[in-house]
Amino acid sequence: MQITIYTDGSSLGNPGPGGFGCVLLAGPHRKEIAQGYRLTTNNRMELMAVCVALEALKFEGSEVTLYSDSKYVVDAIEKRWVFGWERKGFSGKKNPDLWMRFLRVYRRHQVRFVWVKGHASTVENNRCDELAVAAANGENLLEDGGYQPE
């Protein structure tokens, strides 16, 4: 079964409180996931959204089309930069914890990434943004243990 995923991340200040939102669609099924963090960055939330969405898939080898408005995430994968970073042990790269987490789950599925313009006419991407902002403004904010202040 083809699975469609939309993801978005947001931070209120960079760094600042942040959150992510995901919408997963498979046939008649729909799942929304969101979580907020006390102190993080926008790029961490964009990447966290992708990790959490892929981790939510129940079956290995799923065929996934993942839509994101994050050039940081989409370009790193589609232009294959992340694989070079991995070979070099992520030396000097930001967010190595999330990139390693991403690669573990990415390799369990067949994922195609599509960049979409943020805050445009993509209904589900806009929904992810709503979820991310609401999560960042929420009360049950988690600690982003991988966030490293500069």
C-alpha cells in the first residue's frame, strides 16, 4: 500500500520552543502526530517530524512519498549529502543524533521525498504547520535532549 506523509517543523525563535506535526495517509486511514519541545531549532523540528513519521509506519518496506517544505531535509537526502556526512561520521555537521536516527528508519522503507512550498496551497502541509505551531505553544513540552547550543 502506498503511504503519503506530510511533515513540518516550527520553532518560536531559533532557538526557542518548537514543535513538529505529521500527517500520515494510507488508503482510508489518517493519523496526525505532533509534539512540542522547550528549547530547540527549526531544522531539528523539521528533521524530527520526518523521523517520527517514518517510525510510526507499521510495516517494513513500505512505499512512502514524503512531502516536506524543508530544503534542509529534502536537499540533504535527494542530493545525497547525508550519505557523505555519514561516511565522515557527521564531523562538523549539526544534528548528527537526528540524522543517524533518520538513516536507521529511512533504510527500512522505500522513501521518495518531495519538496513543497511552505505556507502555500498544500492543504496537508498547512495542517502540519498548524500542528507544529500548536505543539510549540502547548503545555506539555518535552526536553530536546539532542539540542546543542552553539
